[in-house]
Amino acid sequence: MVQSRVKSLAKMGKRDRLEEIKDLDQKITFVTLINNGYKGIQPNIIVGSRKKSEVIAEVEKFGLNKELLGKVSIGNCTEDEVDVLVGKRDKKINLRTELEQTAPGGLWFRELEEFERVYHRHY
């Protein structure tokens, strides 16, 4: 029973982690396109002095989600932000790989250890 619960949690978490990784990849591409183009593709996305519908069309042309316009502040479209996003994405990828290589019993044991740490911190 415990193993089936751990397996279902691992699968559910796997989907969530994949979505998080895809979201971070999209943000990295978007910020890079705002800054200076992406992988040699020119022109980059120009946001200033344009209608939102024009910018959305251009964002979609690059295969990106149009919600990025609301998620990413233009003030954060810097190389520093790209570095932060790449670091977050790489951590998610490493965690996903580590979890996929861990047996269900190992996942259960990790959760139990974490529970004990939190419990002892509060009680």
C-alpha cells in the first residue's frame, strides 16, 4: 500500500516538475529574445512602443506562451535574470533525475526523515 502511494506521488510530481521545467525554459527563451535575440534568430522581440496584440503575435511566432507577457516583468529581462532562471531550471532537472533514480522505498524514507526534522524543530 505504501509503495503504491509513493509511486503515484512520484508520477504526479514528475508531471509537475516537467511543467515547471518547461515554464522555466519558456521564460529563459522569452527574456533572451527581449534582450538580444535567441540562438542567432533576429530580430529579437521588441516590446516598447508596440500594441500588445503585435507583441503577442510575435511571442507566439517563437512558439512561446502569450501569458509570459504577464508573468515576466520587462524590468527583469536582463542577463542576470537569465542566469537565475537557468540555475532554477537546472536544479529542477537535477531533482527530477535524482527522484527518478530513487527507489520508492527511498522516497518514502526521505519523506519520513523530513517529517522527523520538522517535527523535532517544532516539538
